[in-house]
Amino acid sequence: MAMPLRQTVRVGTYLFEQKMLRRREKFPLIVELEPLFACNLKCEGCGKIQHPAGVLKQRMPVAQAVGAVLESGAPMVSIAGGEPLMHPQIDEIVRQLVDRRKYVFLCTNAMLLRKNLDKFTPSRYFAFAVHIDGLRERHDESVAKEGVFDEAVAAIKEAKRRGFRVTTNSTFFNTDTPQTVIEVLNYLNDELKVDEMMISPAYAYEKAPDQDHFLGVEQTRELFKKAFAGGNRKRWRLNHSPLFLDFLEGKADFPCTAWAIPNYSLFGWQRPCYLMSDGYVPTYKELIEKTDWDKYGRGKDARCDNCMAHCGYEPTAVFATMGSLKESLRAARDTVAGNRG
């Protein structure tokens, strides 16, 4: 796990406090904040831009965005959308969250990143999370536009030159092979030298334009088992717990813990997660207390059957790690090794 040591300690302390001191059964690990749905790309595997034009024009006020995160109490925030850099006050949202010592990841396709870098200040609490789904041809095909990969690479280099932490997020489909996974992660890890990388099998968004290329569970396990072979998994700076990586390659299985990464958007708190929409509620308390969490997950809801996404299963892996001395020591070794590297 390549998460900075300071952040690892902070999050670990938060988890211990919630579970052991406050005895809370459900609490957030990270909030998915969507202050807009509009985007400057039309990715084939994304269903977020299929809202009416009137909705796509809306932008969440700063106070509302910051207030939702504070209401949840989560130590980390992933700002997504849509494309967050299209929000005219995104820098103020980030600044206020960082001022409150929240760890903020701004997810972006990077098309607007270079022209907006001056709005942000490097901080140990802040990182850009650039979406990279493959090398040039594969990535541009996935976002349905040529030149996006080259611009993203240029933006990553410039952001790192200016002292920003830069992470990446890569989504893989059934058109990927172990070799395409290896190639893009080798490039990000060894050539671009991003600070850390997140990976996930694609989830079948109901309104995504391309419904033919989402991975099933067994396909996911086979893909990552082969991609992780030969020491790659230990060498790459992956921002995941060891148990989640075990889960991806079929060495472990977990139930979904969607409540640990709640989503807040223009419509409110989304049930049950940012990948599915079974309605919205105005408060985090209502989301947690009045959602029937037991009805979701593989074998319970058909929409969940092929899902192995990090938003549902990474938290479960983190909690399982906390409950095992052996796994806690394993995660600690990975963290120390990642920070040394």
C-alpha cells in the first residue's frame, strides 16, 4: 500500500476510534462527493452524464459540498462528477476541506488540469487523481476522443513538477488482458512515477453507452491473478489494502460494505452507493439508519452480481485487516515498503 505513512496513521486512528471507542457499527471511510454531473468527455463505460440538460448545468454551492463532508465525519474525500474542474469554485471546495485536514482526492480526466493548476496549492492533504484506463490508443478509445491520453500525461508531469501529489485511477473491462493491465501500470509506476495507483474492474452502469464490455466475477479474478504474477503486485505502488488485492485475484472473498464509502451529489445522499441509485435522502444520518443495507450485495441484488468495485469491497478488506493481527502487520509492512520506495 503506497498511502503516505502520516495518512495511514491518521486513518487507522480514526477507524480504531469509531469501532473500539465509539462502538459505531456503520461509519464512513471516505465520502464520494459529486458537486456536478457535467463532463467534457463521453466515456463509453460511464452513466453519469445521462442526466437531463438542466441537471448537467447545476453546480453544488461550496457551503453545501463542505457541509456534507463535515456532516459525515469521514477523514477522506474523493471529489468526482462529472469533471470537477468544470466547477467554477472547485478550488474553494478543496481549500476549505484541506483547511479542515481532510484528505482530498480530486478525480479528473486532466483535460483542464494544466490550465487550472494555479488555482491549487500543494499539500500533504491533497492529491489529483487522474483517470488513465490504458496506454494511448486504449485510453483514447475508452474516453471516445483522441489526444486525451497525451494531455493527461502532460498534465501529470506538470503537476508533479509543481510539487503536487498525483495518483491515478484505472478501470478495466473485458476487452483488457493481463498484458494491457501490466503495460499501463508499468508505465504509470516506472515512467510517470505517479505517487500511487488505484485499480478497479468496471461496474455495469445501467445508463452507460457501452453495455457489452463489463467484467464478470470470474473474469475479474483471472485477469488480476495473471496481471499480479511475477512480483508485479508488490512492485507497483497500488493504493489498496493487501486483502483487497487478494479479493481481486480470488484469494479472498468479502461481502459489500457500501455504507463505508457513501456518495453525496446534487440530489443528496445516494442509496446505496455511487454506482447504483435507489433514491436519495437529505442527511447522512437518514442514509445510514433508514437504508436496508442487508438487501444489497452479490446473491441479494442482481445488479450487484458482477460487482467487485473498490467502493464496496475495499472498506470490507480494511475492516478485516483491522480485525486480524496477521493482516495488520502485513499491511504495515506494505505501507513501510511503499513509503521507502
